[in-house]
Amino acid sequence: MELKNMSKLSKLTKARYLSSIFSVLIMLSSIGIILVNGFNWGLDFTGGIVTEVKLDPNIKAEQISELLAKTSEQEVSVISAGEPGRWILRYAKVDNAGAEDIKTVLAPLTDNVEVLNSSIVGPQIGQELAEQGGLALLAAMICILAYLSFRFEWRLASGALLALFHDVIFVLAFFSLTQMEFNLTILAAVLAILGYSLNDSIVIADRVREVLIAKPKMAIDEVCSSAVQATFSRTMVTSGTTLFTVAALWIMGGAPLQGFSIAMFLGIMIGTISSVSVGTCLPEYLKVSAEHYKVEPISDAP
């Protein structure tokens, strides 16, 4: 029985090493993609105009998009406002886009065009949002680093932190490669991914620490594989149920939640992989051992 378990641990160790190499390649490729392609910043960051209109309920989004694209010579985002016939139009440029201009542009579709409201996001506001978003990510990473340093010895903490960086970079690279609009909703998803991935990494790291304390003479590769084996079913159940929820949000949430759902779906999948690969292999590479968690005996001397 013990030999069978050792064989399983050996196979799991090889799988961890292969997945860690795969994760490093993904991370390097992701950084390259971001540097080459950049991002397709949304109006939240670049500035622009947002107009809400009410049209005949039988008019579809594709008809509006085609007409606006031809007229304005730019991509215009058309999002349903949740009520039949109500649409939110998002322009990347601010020209002379007043209420009368919108009515004139949409006149070929219908004579019944009602402009409900229109708001402008200036480039200065967009720049401030970009800076605030970057600061939010930085603050989140610093707080996580402080927590992990307090909770674990720095070698285990470094594995969890690199796993977080790996997950965020991968999701950002996806949006850079596909040039999907990157807005505040996507930024919120990235922050949510940080929290989700951190949960997985902490569970595995905590198990590694327990095994190190309970079996100090056990080889570190077996310790890490044993920790992964012990938490694998829990990780799969948690990730699986969360993926089902996000998939439902993706399918039923419509265009406004599509970017958020895609980011969360990718983040959960890659976060599960990175917690096992990066989260355990880096501490092993840094020579974490039972000595780092050795409990000092309490002296009875006065």
C-alpha cells in the first residue's frame, strides 16, 4: 500500500514539474504579448461619449452597429439597456455628437428616435481612472504580500505570490491578444481573480507547512506532492462549481457582463493550475524545509 502511494506521489511530482515549465512559458509569452500588442482601452480609460437612446423594439443591435460604423467611421459599442428598444451607444471619439446628430444618424432605421441621456467622459477622467486602477492592483498585491509574509515563511509565500502574478498576467495577455475592450469591469474581474487564486494557494501552502512539521524527514518533493494530493479533490470541487456559476453568467448575462465572465473563467482555470505548479515548485526550488517551521521549545527558566 505504501509502495503504491509512493508511486502516485512520484507521478504527481513529474506532473507538477511539467506544469511548472508550462506555466513559466505561459508567463513569458504573456508578457511578450502585452508588450507587443498593448490594450484596447475602453471609454472608461480613454474618454468618449455614452448616449442612451430608445428606438422601436423590433430593431436589432446589429442594424444599429452597422449604421453607426458607416456613419461615424469608427467602432461604436451598442449595448442593450435591459428594456426592449433601449440601447446604450458608446463612442470612442467625441465629435459633434449631440442629440439631434444621433437622431439624424439613426433616422434610416426609424423615425421614432428618443435620446434619453448623454454623458461625456473626458480624457483627463480616463487617465485618472487608469492611474487609480493601477494603484488598486498595486495596493492589492502589497496587502497580499504582507499577509502571506505574516502567515507563511517567505519561501512558501513567494510561491503563492508568483502564482498570483502568473494568473493576472495570463488574463491580461488574453485581452491584449484578442483586443477585447479593457474597461473597469475587466479590472474588477482581475481583482476578483487575485482573491480567488490566493485562496487556492493558501490552502495548498498551509498543507505543505503541516506536512513539513508532521514529517520533517520527508523529502521536500514528496511533501509538496502529498499536499497537492490531499487538497486536489477540494480544489477540483471548488473550481468546478465556480466555473459553472461563471459560465452561467457568461451565457445569460449578455454583452455587459461578457468581458467580466470571460476574465473570471480564464482566471479560475489558470489559477487552479498555477496553485499546483508555481505555488509548490518555487518553494521547493528555494529549498524550503522543516527547519524553517521548527517550533522552539518554551523554556521553564525564570
